[in-house]
Amino acid sequence: MKYRHPERDQIRVDEVLSALGHPVRLAAVRVLAGGGEHNCTSVLTEIGVPAKSTMTHHWRVLRDSGVIIQEPSGRENLLTLRRDDLDARYPGLLDAVLAGARTDEAGS
Amino acid sequence: MKYRHPERDQIRVDEVLSALGHPVRLAAVRVLAGGGEHNCTSVLTEIGVPAKSTMTHHWRVLRDSGVIIQEPSGRENLLTLRRDDLDARYPGLLDAVLAGARTDEAGS
């Protein structure tokens, strides 16, 4: 199954913020931002907690908002953070969000 | 009626992103970021559209997430963007969001 993704100039900041504004999705994006090749299972393993079925919704929100690319690869889905697209369209936003997540983590 | 607001160190980035990740709330924050003294009515007048009753929910989300201060003043509620708190806790985030909103506006 091939997924649809918005083009860079179709991305909207309110949709990006809404997608990132959920603890599970933000945790998943932090894993992807950490580098390395990831699929749904490997991200789930790192963040723990939600069931695979719950994540289907979260992956769609992240995909539809332009935050990640999700592409089939064998029996799994490869996941990639669209860092270049986000940095080009909204300079500094993703880095500020990731730094903010670290601030919260350090303080809690 | 006096409202409760989180302290600076109680603010969480996912809640801020979720609060900003709605077109009406983002529009309201942009009005507040533009400076000047604002109350609920004056922001509504600038952004148009939603009924005052709908905005009660949006103000609460912005207040609870630490994005705005809402304080009674006579028969109105004064609204203030917590720029100092947000800039101190999440450097660059608010500016990147506001710039992003301008990017979207220019492109659409």
C-alpha cells in the first residue's frame, strides 16, 4: 500500500503543530530525529506503550501533516522524518520543538 | 472570575504545540503577538468568524497550556501572550511558529 504525502508547499504550520502536539507522536518524532533507519515496530519498541493499532492513527496524522514519510518496504513501513522539508519551510521550528521536548524531560 | 495559569516551569511543549495547532487559536495568538492591549472582543473582531461562545473553549486551551494570560478587567477579559515565559522555556519556538504562519499565508 502506497501512502499519499503532501508536497512541501502544501504543508501547513497549524497541522504540523497539531501533529507534534501529542506526547506519543512527539516521542515518535524524537526517535526519528535521532537518526538511523526506522520502521513502525522499531519506533514502537523505543517509545513503548501504545499498541500498534493505536499507532496507525498517529502515523497517518504525522504523514498527512507533512512531518514524516511512510513507505512500504517488504512487510514493514519505513518511516523518515521530513527534516529537509520542515527546515526549508519553517526554519528553526523543528529544532525548537526537539529542544523543548528535552527541556520538559530534564525538568520533569 | 479569576483564572488559573500554569507556572513557567509547568508549561509542556506538547500542550503548547497542541494549543497553537488550531487555525483559530493560531490566528488569535498572532493578533496578540502583534502587540497592543487586547480583550476577547477585540481579538474576535480582528480574526472574525468564531462566535464568542466557541472562543471560551479556545481561550481555556491557550490559558491552560501556558500560551496566554487571561485576566478579568471590568466586564471584559484582558488577554496577554506569555512571550517572556515561552521564549525563556522554548527559545525560538514562538518566533518560528509566527514566521511559519506568515509563510503559509503568503503561499496560500
